[in-house]
Amino acid sequence: MNTIEFANTGVEVSQMCLGTMMFGDRCDEAESARILDTAVDHGVTFVDTAAAYVGGETEKILGRIIKGKRDKLFIGTKVTKNVDPDWITQSLDESLERMQLEHVDLFMIHWPRQNMAIAPMMEALNKAVEAGKTRYIGCCNFPAWLLAHCNAVAASNGWAQFVNNQIPYNLFERGAEVEVLPQAAATNIAITTYRSLALGLLAGKYKPGEPLPEDSRGQTDERVPLWLDKYSDALKGFNQFAADRDLHPAQLAATWVRHSPGVAAPIVGVSSERQLHASLKAFDVELSAEEYKHLTDLFAATAVQEESGGNFAPLRRTFDLVTA
């Protein structure tokens, strides 16, 4: 497994980040332990979780199964509910208690909020760093201007700054190419990405021209039929490209994200050890510049506006920011 420097921290992490959202949901603790053990055996050191996953149960499971492995891992989790200073402190304390840890390596704001009080939020995060409860801080689903604003407030006060931004990114959702990824490249922000498989469309789960499988997400998420219709020809070409190289479409989708400029580490969430073995292959596959361009152009998903948070309504409205 290749490693990367995480932003400008000097810390090396694996290029694959293991997502744990399914721990305690679609896989039990025993399978979660097998997944983690196999990931570590293959050089994965970066683990992503959140207090919100399965009502905190995911963090509890993770805390139990990392015993004896903590020193090998770079663990990130996220604040829940809101960004009020008192809650930031309480949320982190609760996460540490659930995971039986003295500190995490990365503590992130999960979503931007309307009426965010930026200075108190950044001060609370800085206090968490100073207290040794987290080594670094980051955010998820922040547009470039908001991340820059937060870091400017932090810098003016001598506080810790965000070193990463976690966003949805795949061959369909390309809004991050407008400002988020260029900002990351220019300021050394580590971009971690989720939804590489575009709700299963890039995993061969849905076939153009065929009915949506029963009990699939396509029955309830309006983006699936819309994307399936819009990109039907591109999906056929994508699936054929994967088949010609003896790859599963899901492996090719993750490979494309991994090769994308500005991306530090794709987050890979699995519910079985078998799925993990298949996903690991995506981190051994290399794409030539011509192959990467071919896949990119295949979807012609021109990014016309920044959409760092995907389908998150508040990001389409003006924030009423409180900076003091």
C-alpha cells in the first residue's frame, strides 16, 4: 500500500482510508474485526469514523477492535449535531470515551451549518489540539471559500488550522474541480473523498436500460435514475473499459479517484472482508495519462459550479456567518 504525507503535517498515512460507516450496521463486530485486521495486514493505516455512525456504536466497535493496533493507525472522527464550542468539546470527549482513546489523530467538523460562529468554533477546536485530545483538525463538505475563511480566522489568532476537507467525488460529481481541489493543491489541504462509486452506479449495480433492482437505493434516491439516464452511454463504455482490463467497475471507479489531481486518499467503506480484498486491488492499478483522460472525458461531467457538499441544501444558500 502506497503512503502519502497528510497535508503538511509530516505524518505518512496509507493512500487508502478505511471507512467504518458499515461497522455495526451492515456488518457485525466479528466481521468488522476481520476487515480491520486484513486492512492493517495490507498496509492500511488511515481509518475514518464518526460519532453519528449507528448512533455511536461504530466508534464503540472500533475502540474494541483496534486494541493492540492503535500505534499503527491514524484515526479520524467527526463532531455531531452542531458546531457550538461546548458541544465540540463534549462530542470529542464522548468519542474518545467510546473508542477508549486518549486522543484521535484528526477531528473534523462533519457538516457546515447556517449561522456558524466561526471564531468560537475554531477556538474550541484549537483548545482540543492544545489539550492533546486531537493532533489535527479538519472539516467535511466545506466549500473552498468557507475553509479559507475558517483558516484565516484561525491564523489571525494563532490557532490550529484545518488540514483536510472530506468531500464526495466521483466521475459524476465533479463540482469540487472548480475550487475545492485547486485550493487543496495550492494550500496543501489533504482531500479525502467519499462516494467513489456514485451510489452504486459505478460499481455495475445498475444496468442502463434495465429496471432498477428491487430494494435498491435506486428506488428511493432520485439521483440514481437521473444519473443512469444521463450517463447511460458513458456507463456502458466505463464498464467495458473495466472488463477489458480484468477489473471490476468498482475497482476502476476508485482507481480514477485515486489518480485525480488534488485527491490525497479515497475513503473505502466495505461490509465484508471479501469486499475489502476486491477494493484493495484498486490501489495497485495504475492508469496512464491517456487512460485517465479517456475516462474523465467519457462522462463529460463538466463542473460549472462548486458542489463540495454534494446534495446538501444549506450549501446552496448564503451563510449568515458570525465571525466574532
